[in-house]
Amino acid sequence: MLDFFNQLQRQFILPLSNPILIFSLILFIILLSPILLKRLHIPGIIGLIISGVIIGPHGLNILSQSSAIDLFSTIGLLYIMFIAGLELDLNEFRVNRHKSVMFGFLTFILPLSIGFPVCYYGLGYDFNASFLTASMFATHTLLTYPIVSKFGLVKNQAVAITVGGTILTDTAVLLILSVIKENQLGELSHGFWIRIGVSLVIFLAILFIVIPRVATWFFQKLESEKYAHYVFVLSVVFFAAFLASVAGLEPIIGAFAAGIALNRLVPQSSALMNRIDFIGNTLFIPFFLISVGMLVNVHVIFSGSMAIIIALTLSAVAISGKWLAAWFTQLIFHYSKNQRQLIFGLSSAHAAATLAVIIVGYQAGIIDQNILNGTIILILITSVVASFATERGAKRTVISGESDQLDSRMLEAMKNEHILLPISNVATMDKLLEFVVLIKDKKSVHPVSVLSVVPNNSEAEINMLKSKQKLEEYVKQASAAEIKTNVIATIDHHALSGITRIAREIMADIIVVGWPQRSGFFSKFMNEKTENLINYTDKNVFVCHFMHPLNIHKRVILLVPPLAELESGFELWAKKVSTISNELTIPIEFYGDKKTSDAFHKQLKNRNIHTTAAFHPFEDWEDFLVIGRHVKDDDLLILVTARKGSVSYLSYLDTIVIKINKYFQMNSKLLIYPQQFDSTDKVDGYEEVSSEPLVKSMEAIEKLGRGIGTLLKKGKD
């Protein structure tokens, strides 16, 4: 017993050296500090930084700066920049690229213009030290990005331009660091500029040409290896960070560029994106925040008046420069005060690039100990200010409704959206479920209903149990993307009857079914089950066939007949097609009537969706195959068709469906049959057309057929 306590005592000698104990302590801090400080209305990020100050070498000296701490800290830093690039809405960035450039210029030039004279004339430093310190003010770390992500504001325009401006400011400052370092050593020559230029070109070529091609091949060849996808993505991040350091840039630039390079291949609603967010926000990023706090030396404040003056001066200049940049951005682009606060909060935290600049400058002898210590204090102050500003701005943005510009009718429709996924072919279930997760509205309170209809025979109960067990496997897949799934197994004489009955019971908006196989009894490609489902239900039916993984498609080829905008289901399918385009970050090529195209673009504008959608007039529906000249194998072909008797129905649509199946076998295909009439259960308040009489008639005919068959058999006997 005594030996046990002696051994335990040796393990708690400070600073701790046992890696298991160190890791346990950090996990407890990650768990408890945000919870405790939340009661004091202090953002969790600050709690992690303050915890790092307390346990660090300059606090209670519980932990020292070790290689393990440095490794996890580096991973967390790269993770923050990677997620920022990955969650960047490229469609929004393309639309607002000029605004991002303007904000990047303002947030770079204003702090630099204020900081240089203060350091040069006010604090008396030389040109190199003053210019390097002033450039440090222009940097910013997206330390508070997890806050806007938590509030669902990553697609807000203010957030988009701030994230877009990050790459401009940090790249410029880190290039300045390289230039000043060479200038300090007296080695600034033409050779340096040639070397840095060539390295940058090679780095960008590998990141944005080679890696996307390799990633596309990997995701296609190993589509079923979901866990390998995460390991591959993580490998790309660190490889990109390594390439950046080889090119003479900081690794954080490589991580950010990797996020942009993989942006299109990792949809926001995918299980892969959920894994990336989960692991980063629960482990790596908190580790980094704690390590930032461990760098803070509170004793510096009491080491003399000069240290205090420099620390306060640097902090004041850094905060005022970023606030002015946010203010001018608000004035130029007519943003609200809440958006200005979001911009200021996101851009005012100094940590990653700031540390890189100051530590490299200190090691090169460009700046002294006072600037180094003052910068550490600046990091703590700006992190606290940025956290409070971002959280307050995010809350006010959500409360004011600026985060969602949809009207109440649209919001109600999104909230009540319900998708039904009947299972007929287990082999295609994975892709169908992935598609449903992609298009499902995240504001909907209803789960995705996965349905299996069991024949009503003597083995019905056993088959029910087997079906439920099989369906539970797909619940796990949906859970990986944080999508609720409801498993339904029902007994019915006819599969169609079971599907239509459940669709009415759960008030489904969309029924998603797989592409049927050819039937020898029909001239059409549609088999009896799918054809009857379309004809005897008045729901939005999506018939899907995916030849490739969703994330490797390059374009959406959208074919829409005239007058489609007059159908009841127009708004819904327009939203879903734009969601596909936005999630996969691919453009839409619209083929159809000009009036229908204008209505489609109006829907995009009303929902504030910045998807690229090009219009191509198309009227020759009889000679449909001319469209094949414009379709490539990696295009997603979407045909909006119509039921017979609807306003947009064309007799040519039946033959087009056959031609699509025959001549576009290598393409992923999606047929959309819009809802023809409104429902009393939906927001518009019209009466739903029930398919009950038709289904009952079919059942009666089926029973009659069985009865006649039985009589004929008896007669033969």
C-alpha cells in the first residue's frame, strides 16, 4: 500500500511527465472549462485559453512545453485553417470576391499604416523591427470561427468575406516576414524573388491541379471505405502544410489551401464533413487553444513599466486597426452593425500567424524581448475581445433574423419537410441514403423515413423482423451525418399500396426511389412498381440512378419542360436542385424555356442562393439527343418531367425517359416528377388528391386475378 502511494506521489511531481496523466488532464479541461465558464457568460474559447495560462509553465507549472503538446497544438492550428477553407462557400466567395479583396486590403493596410509610425516614432524601433511588428497587426487567426459555425452563420456574407480576406492578409504578411528576414541578413537579391515565385507556382499547381485529381480518383475507387476517406483528407492537410513550408510559406497557408482544394469534394452535409468537424472541435482545436494560453507569461506585466507600455500599445493598435477595417467595410458595402461586429470579431484575434511572425522575427534578432512579451499579452487580450465580439454579433444576427432571409411560409415548409425512402434494392441503398442526406433540409423537424414493405403472407412477421434488422444498418450511416432516421417496416398485400399508405400517414413531401431495371413486359424502361407509384401518388417523386459518387460530379445538366414553373412542386424541386449544386459546389446548366429559367433564377434569388446557373435555350424536345453533345460522363443529368394531365406534360417526355436510359448509361441520372396538386397538410392550404381509390382498385383487381387463377386451376384439376 505504501509503495502504491509513493508511486502515485512521484507521478504528480510538477511539471507532469506521465503522458497518460497529461492527456487525461487536458481532456478534463476541454470537457469542464467551457461548461464552468458558460455559467459566467464567458465564451468557451476564453475558458480554454485561460486554462492554458493557469496550467502552463508561467502559471502553476502543471504542464511544460513538450514535443507532444507542440504536436497537438500544431495539428489544432492547421485544423482551424483547414476547416475555414473547407467550409468556405465558394459560390458565395465567387459572387463576393471583390468584397473579399477589398476587406483583405483594408484589414491589411489600415493596421499596417497605424502600427508602423507608432513603433517607429512612438516606441523608437528601427525600420525592420517596426515594419515587421506593424505587419503582425494585419494578421488575424480565425480563432472564433467555431462560434459562427455553432450559430449556423458560416454562409453569412460578412463571414464569407472575412474568411476570404484571411488568405490575402496572412499570405501577404508571411511573405513580408520572408522579405524582412532576408533583408536583415543582407541577402535580399533577385535570386530570392525568383526562388519564392517559382516555389509559389509549383505549390499552387500541386494543390489545385494534382491533389483534386488524386482525391477524385480516390473517392471513386474507394467509395465504400468511408473511414479511409477521413484518413486521406487528413493526409492531404499535412502534406499541403509540408509543401507550403518547402515553398517558403507558413504551414497554415498550406492547410487553408488544402481546405479550398478539397472544398468541392467534401459536401457540407456529408458524413465525412461531420467527422472532420467532430474530431477537430472536440480534440485538436481545443488542444491548440490551451497551448496558446500556455505561452502567456503573466509575470511579464510586473517586470517593468516598459513591458506594460509596449503590451498595451500593441494591443490598442491591433484592436483599433481591425475595428477601423470592419467599420470601413460596413460603410462601403452597407452592412448592418451586427455584420460589422461579426467581421471585427472574426478578424481581431491574433494567434497563429502572429506567433509565427513574432517568434521567427525574435529568433532572427529583428525584434527584442519586450516586443515578444507584449505580443503574448496582445494574443490573450485580442482573443478575449474577439470571443466576446463574435459571440455577441452572432447572437444578435440570429435574433434579428439576418441569418435567414426566407419568409415565414418558406420557413414553415422547410420545418415540415418529410422524405420517404422505400427500399427495393439493397445494393443501391447506400447511394440513395447519401443523396437523401444531401438534399434534406436541416431545419426540418422530421426524420428521414426508411420504409420496407413486407408481403402479407404466412412469413410476414419473420420478414418484418428481418427487414427492421437490415434497416438498422442504414440508420448508422445517416447518424454519421447527424441525420435522424425513422425505420418503418409494414405489412401489405401490394408494395405500392404500402408505400402510398405510409406516404399519406407521415405526410411525406418527397418519395425517393431507385432506378428500376428493365422489364420484359414493358416497352418503357419503367417497371410496374415505379410507373404505378408515379401515376397513383400525388407526391414529389425522385427516381435516382448514381453511376459515380456524388462528390465527383462536375456539373448539373438540368432539363426542364415549358410551363414547369406553374406546377405545384416547382418551388420544392428548384430548392432541391440548387441544394445539390450548392452542396457539391458545381454549376447548373439550365436547358429549357426562358420564362421557366427566369422563374428558376427568381427562386434562387429569393432564397439568397448564389449557385452559378447558366441558361441555354432548348425547344427541340422531339430531337432530344442533340443534348448529348453537351453532356459529359461526370455530369449529373436531371430531367424535370411531368405526370400525364399536368400543365407541363409533353408527350415527348415519355420517349425522352427511354432515351436517357438508353443513351446516357454512363451518367448519373435523376428524374423529378413534381407534385401536381397542393395538399391541405402543407402550408399553401389546398386539398390533397388521394390515391386511395386507385390503390384499392388495383388491390381488388389483383385479388380478382388470384381468384380467377384459383378457379381455373381447380377446373383443370
